[in-house]
Amino acid sequence: MAGILLMVGYALMLIGWIWMIVTAIQTGKDTADKAIWGLVTFFCGIIGGLIFFFVKKEGRNPLLLQVAGWILAVLATVIGGGQASFNIGG
């Protein structure tokens, strides 16, 4: 059970992260703005997504998807006693 939650959590985080990068690039005013926000969300992950959301007021759905994935991954680790990543398939 914990392994499935962990995989779903990681998948949600990955999908939300990619979606946030695309949103950041699409909402930029000029090329420099697009590049800066794209790099911030790429390298900083969920923290970059939070910064982008509060500064630009865009990207609520991908941010919520990342947070939901993070919560599922933490929940899987708690349920699995910290060994969820080693119990996948077993």
C-alpha cells in the first residue's frame, strides 16, 4: 500500500512540476521573463512554484498537484515506517 502511494505521489509531483514550468514559460511578458520564471520553477521545484504563484498569481492547479503529490509521498513514508521506497512490489 505504501509503495503505491509513494509512486502516485511522485507521479503527481512530476506532472505538477512539468505543468508549472510550462505555465511559467507561457505567462511571461517577454523572453527574459519567460526564461527567468522557467528556470526558477525548474530548479527550485515546489518552492519555485510557490514563489511563482504568489508573485504572478498564476499556476494554482499545478501547484496544488505538486502539493498533493508531496503529501501522498510523505504519507506513504509514514505508513511504510520510512521504508516505503524499498517495499515497492513486495
